[in-house]
Amino acid sequence: MSNKRDYYEVLGVAKNATEEEIKKAYRKKAIQYHPDKNPGDKEAEEKFKEAAEAYDILSNPEKRQRYDQFGHEGLGGGAGAGAYGGAGMSMEDIFSHFGDIFGGHFGGFGGFSSSRSGRHQHVNRGSDLRVRVKLTLKEIATGVEKKIKVKKYVSCKACNGTGAEHGTAYTECNTCHGSGVVTKIQQTILGAMQTTASCPTCNGEGRVITKKCPECNGEGVLREEEVISINIPAGVAEGMQLSMSGKGNAARHGGVNGDLLVVIEEEPHPELLRDENDLIYNLLLSFPTAALGGSVEVPTIDGRAKVKIDPGTQPGKVLRLRGKGLPSVNRYGTGDLLVNVSVYVPESLTSDEKATLDKLNKSSNFTPTPSVKDRIFSKLRHMFD
């Protein structure tokens, strides 16, 4: 089970908080724990990263819905990554996401800047990859490690992803003087207005390549095939999406890798049906077994289990095998195996069988009483209520 703190608790908001309330709470935390306000304070730095991770999840409707339903496991905890990779996220990664909170380039609030150097270079980010992984019910019950081959962009080793020959053939941009941004002042009817934008010469990177790397032609990335191990937690469901931070495409000229999004598909089981964490099996009994009782075997995820049939078992009765279903993805419990009883009626009979049944049919014991009819009708009415 994940040892991460609840994201709502991290930001100090209720679970029904609005987007604006979440944004306001994050801004407050970012200001409180910003490294420039807490120099050398490792605890404040971790809380700063923790708040950034919580905001990334709760500000995204899709991620927030998965988190509310499945908790940290639903965001890829079992795949070995959260949205930011937890405490492993660099400060540059976090600052690259500050635009919607502090407006444009995070030039500072309260007098401190968005990085230790005071510069605002654009941080490239690689695109995400999405793959589908098919799982059997047994794999879903226990969790599984899958190895898949993915064609993706990886960082060029010849230039360390810079795109420059030997990783050093670049110089400071003359347009923005290495800052990555340009500032313009325009006169309007409301007075002078200052605007800041990414430098058009270097695309916000603060530097320009003087000699391209011959291996990647100055891109900093190459397309290759990579084998990736995916640890899938127990209890996942059809359509659920896990996220592996940093396992997507590498970014041009360095920066932050994209994520690998793993979409879960379930392979149909030949005998069992899934209903959330419960499993359902339709048991077809012979008439003599239903009437006389006995012992039968039913399939489970682990093999087969013996089930006792009481004499006079009626069609529609449900036998419950507790704990024989699937575990919750948050490990809050395990579902059951529900055995739905049906009785098989032969489609053709021999003359001897017909004679025997005809004798039984004349017995009052084989004619349903009014109380039995009322009980069956009551069950049917309950099913359609």
C-alpha cells in the first residue's frame, strides 16, 4: 500500500473542493515552502514537491477522478511512479508547471525567483506514450510484472541529449542573453504595458547550437526500441490507466521525459464473470442433484473448489464463497465468488425416464405449494424493483 499522504490533506482542502479552492491552496503552500524562502531546509523542499504533486493530480479532472476512485494505486503507484515521481522530481520540473498558478513566467512573488539562477529557460517535455496491456483474471488477482517493447524517442548518448556536438557546441542566446524570455513594453491608452514571452530565437532555451550533433542531427533524441518492465498491482480493472513517470518519449535538447500510460484490458474468462470485485459462476445442476443434494466442484481463480448442495436446492439460489473474488486495488478487502444455481431440464427422454417422471409428477410432493409459489414470485418482484 502506498505510504504517500492524502493529496487533499497535503493541500488542506476538502474532497469536494472546487478548482479555484485547490489552486488557491496550492499557491499558498508554494509560497510557504518555496526553497528561496527556506534556504537549506530539506523538509520544506520536500513539502514544496509534495504540494506540487498533489496539485498536479487534483487540478486535472481525469487524474482526480481516478485518485478519488482508486487512491494512489490508481495513479500508477503499483507501476512504480506517481505523477511527479514523488520526491524524485527536480525543482526545474515543478517550475515548468507554474504558468497557470502564478501567471506566465514565474518571475517571482514576494521578491524571489523561479530558480536558483533567477533565469526562466523553457523546459522541454517529451510526449506521453499509451500502451494497452491484456491481463487474465488470475494476473489481476495477484498482480503481475509485464515486460513490453516500446518504440520511443530516447536521449542521444553522443551529445547527452543537448543536440550539440560533444554536448558542448552551443552558446548563450544573444537575443535573450541566456534568460530564455524577452520583455516588451508597449504604450497603450491605459499606459505602458509590459509583456513577457519565450525568446523566438532560442525557443526559450536560453542558448543556441553552434554545431549540430551528427548522430541526432541536432534534435537531442533518437528513435529506438526499449524493453520496459511494468509492475501492475492486484485488483486493477478494465479501462483503468496507470502512469509511469518519465518512461515516455525523451524531450528535444534535454528536459523532462513524457510519461508512459498503461491502459488495462481484461481477457474474458471461459467460466467466470466479473462484477467489480466479485466473481460470478453459473452452476447448472441436474434435477436429481438439486432434489437429493450432494457435492459439486466449481471453478475459482486458483483452481477448483468443492461446494455442498443441500437437498431441495431451488433454481436461482446464490451460494457465496467468501474471499474467492478479486482484491480491491486499494487493498481494502477481497470480493466473493457468487455461485448462481440453475437446474438442467433434459430436452429428450427415454420411455422409461418418461414413465418414472410421470409417476413422480402424480405425487403431491412434486407439485409446488402456494407458499412456494409466493416465495418465488416475491424473489422475482424483488429482482425488478
